[in-house]
Amino acid sequence: MKKITLIPLAFLFITSIIFSQKENPEIKYGEYFKKTRENVHLHLNKTTFLTGENLWFQAYIQEQNTEKLHPETSNLYVSLYDESGVLKDQHLIRIQDGLGKGNIKIDSTFTEKAYYIRASTKWMKNFKEDQSFSQKIIILKNSENKPEIVEKENFYDFQILPEGGHLLANTYNRVGILLKDANNKGIQIKKGVVKDKYGTILETFTTNSFGIGETLLLIKENEDYTFYATTKDNIKIIVKTPAVKKYGVALNILNDELNKKFILKINTNTNSLPNLVGQKYSIFVHNSRRFLKNQFSFTSKTTQYSFDLNKEILFKGINIITVFNEKNQPVLERMIYNDLKKTAFDGIKTEIIGYESDSLTIRLKNNNNNNVMLSASFLPEETKAYNPTNSIKSSFLLKPFVKGDIEEASLYFNSNVKDRLKNLDLLLLTQGWSKYDWNNIYKSPPKDNFKFEKGIDILMRINQNVNTRKTFFIESEDNEFKGETTFKENMLYKIENSYFTKNSTLNFAIKDGDNYFKIGPSITYSNTYLFEEVKPNHLKELKKTIPEYTLFPFLEENYILLEEIFIASKSNEKNSNEKNSNERNDLINWSNGNRGSINNRVGWGDNYSNWNNAGIPNPFGFNNFTGSAGEWESYTGSQVFAWNDSSYSGSASFDYGIEPDKSVGLQDIYVDLQEVTLPVGFAKAKEYYSPKYPSLQTEAFTKHGAIWWEPNIKISSKDYIEFKIANTNNTILNLFLEGINEEGLLLESNLKIPVSKIVLK
């Protein structure tokens, strides 16, 4: 065996690559990953719901190239689909600095036993790999209903998965073993054997609770091998090995934890040597952001080559190892997980520092050197309502690389789970090649078929002749927006990159001196919806979901609301300012008297006016717009229209007005305004409220109820924050905490917090 230490011949950021050679994997790799991808995670307050509750969530969006919160993305579509794949509900969530929050009311129209919640951006649709977030939620049925019988399908998927992608004759092959049922859930094998065609037992094996295992097998040419498995329910299943290659190379990776390295072995056989001698093969270690590369040549006397992969040099988290032949064709691939480099943070101390009959005061202290962003779900100690498939760690560290859904993916990153890293390696062994197909990398780099969204564009047209000495006035108290511009003939007016909320009102008028008169412009909106197909396996899982029942009836509309949520921090003034900025848009300071302008731009053959902020801080951006008519959503009615291709021209100037006195009613200021309710827009962020449960002492509440939900927690380094939650007289709180710091390190924690009437000092 020839041993080689792998050194980084290429250690480059992909943006530094010069694109020139068509067949060079480095060149094509850099081209394919030049456009940054978005990864989404939703932290839900729970996953099982009573009718009448709200599903609350915090959205985290990671920029894949930097592994930090995305600083630019703003439009996130959160959708609910039923078991037929029909869109039940969709909310457009505003994302600021990678964070957003929202809620969905689980009302009486949620009649099915389960739904899928999905979170995506339009920019994601430019990439062949699905990076959206998905999670099944359960809707509890009332126990008085007739129990629904779900037939169990007697089907098992038993797979033999060679490491690297294929079996090679006359050498040792490590094979992954995978057994799943009809619902794609792992089935544990308590006893397994491998036999040759004569019935001789060659190897034995078992699997973990996810139905994943492995064995090392010497595969001989022209031999047949059969795997026999017995489940814990004494069901016997048989499968034969896949096809065996007579010529080629195979791969095997060992994790040398003591010496902090992986050992990569490339194996071949004597049949292959005559064709391999002198050929240069490449080893490409990559993670969609950077890569390492080394080459080696085959000699006439060696059938095994060993390479040391130093964990200090490897990337943190997932590393994809691809082996290329002399023609730069990928022939082997395997994913590994490097746990040596830090991917997570801790140091968040949680205390109950205040006890009242209706509330508890919680303190979260950040002992880290970085600012952190968190979300917290407080549930009863014995809850069965919190069963997310993914945590923020698995969403950002694992899901961007593996194909398909991973059963209980969050457990692979829970430090309290025994053998989690061993089980993660078995998972990656059976996953085979990563989700980034080299055929796509070589031939189909991403294209900008969908633009990167920044808010909503609102285009307005005046359909009547107006004296150009008058001005067009627009005002929205709901969105704290107001402005006016002089009329020009055949003018289009555009508010670009707005963050107006759905069902908010806009008021329009012709302004003539101090008088205001109604005018009804036609309005078109962009960037307001996203429709996608639900994965077939998700629909299958929904249909096969076993219904769950509760004694609780439909919950009432009234609720518990604590008026003062954030009550203290190391710096009260600082914290108060931060809280206000979270709850409201960064508002225009109308009283500063600054002026803006309306610019003439061409869109679809038409000139239109574009409100420009001219340096005034505001939530709308008002950047240049590019797009096509097909990206616009049209509504019909008295105030909206279907867009056509009429041509207009003109120019105008724009003045920001002074904000009216809030103590004076709108009709006291303006004589007559035309009011329009926006049928589209961003979901208005609401404060959490606890449902009014019939009882807090029943098993129904302790198993499925909710105590509190706190999103958008931002704590500076070495600082703390305090907030109140409802006191439900639980002796122990079950806290599920997730978050990320400004460097991109992740937090996922489950804490049991004792409740005492003694207030901590």
C-alpha cells in the first residue's frame, strides 16, 4: 500500500477562479457556485396543534457562501399544503438581516389530520437543488370524533449502498445497509448475515434505530452475495448485492479520531492496473464554497493508495470528496463530517428571576463574545407537541448537501444523543453522492430566471385627464408613508421595493392647493406570491399520518396577553430602542423636510415615475427595477387593473410632505380621499398571545398545550435580556431554544427549567 499525505494544492475561494477552461472541474465548480444560495430554517413554537391555536415561527435565512445570516434577502414565502398538494395558506414574511417572524391561525378550516409547512424564496428557484424548508405539522382531532383507521402498508425498502457509489471485484468494499418502511421510516435490523451462493455466512451486521448499518465485504469476481435481515418484529427480508464492476477504482474512508484525521483509501484490482498505470487521478475536497485538490498517479505494483486528510485543513461540517479520472470525469464520491472545527456556540444562561401569579420573568444572558439572535419556545415538561424533523443545525449544516429528507435530522447534532457522530457517518455513507450533480455543474450553471426580490413594487396609472398644475397625493397611515408629485400627461407612478402590509389602506387624491379630491388610480403589484409543487413523498407521508386525538374542544378567541414583554437589559435604553426597531419598519422621518425625486424609467415600453428616497432613511429601498410583465400579479375591480402595453411619457418632481398631527383625525385634514385596501403585501407581524385553554391541569394541556413563544431575541455580547411569560403553574418549563450568532455559529438547546416561587436575586 502506498501512503500519501494530502496537501492543499488548491485552497481557493470560488470567487477567485478565472473561468476559461471548459473541462476543468475547478473552473466549472467556481462558475456553478458563484451565485450565492439561500438556506432557510423555521423554528416553530411546536409541531402539533389544537384547533384555535396559532402556529408561531421565527425564520432564519443563511447565505450559503458566508454561512452567516443573509444581509440582503427580504421576501420569504411561508406556505401550508394539504395532503392533496393544494395550497391551504401562504404568508409573505419580511426578512431583515436574515431574520423574520410570523404566525398562522389554525382555525376550523384545518380539517385534515396533517399539513406541510414550507418556506422558500423566489431566488431559490434559480437553482436545481431544493434548499427550501419543509416540516409536517399535526392537527389534533377531537376524541369525540370517530377514530380514523390508517392501514399499514406491508412494504419494505432494503438497500445495499456501496461506499463511493459502486462495488469493485476482487477487493474489499465497505457497504452501507438501509432498511425503511412504506412511510420512509427506518426499521431496525436486530440480526443480519451475508451469504455467498453456497450459503456460507461471510459477514454479520445490524442497524441502528434509523435502519442504517454497514459491513466490510471482500467481493470476488463472478460471485453472488445475498443479505438476509431480521427486524425486531421478526420480519425476514432478503436482498442481493447490486452489480459488481470488473474494472475501476473503489473508495474507503476511515475516521481516525485519535490523530484528528480521516484516512482516504483508493483501491483497485490487478485486472485494472494495465489500464491505470501512469494515469493521473484527482481528489477534490469541497463544500460549495471552497475546495482542496490533489493528484496522484497509478503505478504497476500498487492496488491501494492511502491519503491523510487533516481535520485542521478540512472545512468545518460537511466535506464532499470527489475522485476524478484522467478525463476529469467524476468516478467516486463520498460525504464526511468534520466535527473538529467549531460550528456551534453555547453560553446562553437561562434563569427565572421573577414569580407572579400570572407571569414569570425570564432572564437570558449571553456569555459569548458575539451578539446572538435567538427564538424560544416554552412548553410543559411532558410535551409531545414538539417534534421538528430539522433543527437550525441540521438545516444549515446537513440539509444543503444531502439529497432528499433525513429522518430525525436534528438528532445528529444533539450532543446528548449517544453515538450521534457514528450514526451521522453511517447516514452519509448511505446517502452516496451529494445533491450537487456534476452533470449540472459541468453543463448547467444557474441562470437568473427569477430576480432577487426586495419588497413589493406598486405601479399606479391615472386613467383620467388632470390639470398638470395640480398634484397627485398618496398617503398610508398603516404603512407610515406619504408623498406627492406634480401631474404630467400619460404618467405612470411607481413605489419600488415597498414593505406595505397586506390589507393595509392607501389613500389617493388630487391636491389643488389646500383642497383634496378623490382620484382612483389603477394599481398593479409585483412579488406577492409563489406557487410550488409539493414533493410526492411529502404527500404520501401526509396521507399515511396516523391521526392524533385530544379532549380539548375548539379553543376560544380570547387569550392571555402580557403588555410589557421586554422589561430590562443591561442597558434599558439600548434595549428599548432595539425592541422598537424590531416591531416597526425603519420609518421615514417626515419632519426633516428633505426632498426626493421621481425618475422617469422605461418598463415594458412605458415610462413611469419612481419614488426615490434621496437619502431619506426609509423601509422601501426605491432601487431601480428590472422585470417582466409575467412577474406581476393583476387584480380586477374598481381600483386595480390588468396591465397592458400602452405607451406613456413624462417627468415629474416629488415632495415629501410633513407628517400630520396624530391627534387629528384623517378626515379633519383631508376633505376627500380615495381609499384602497391592498389585497397583497407582507403579513403583519403580531405579538404572541397564549390561547385560553379550558384547563391547565389536564393531560391534554401538559401533552399538547403551549406556555409561551418569544421570537426575535437579540442579545449583545456579555449582555442579558429579560421578558415576561405567562405563568401556567407548571413546576418545570421545557425550553426549546434555537439561534445563531453574528459569525454564523449555531445554537440548538433543550433545557428543563425548575419553577420556584422564590425570586432569584
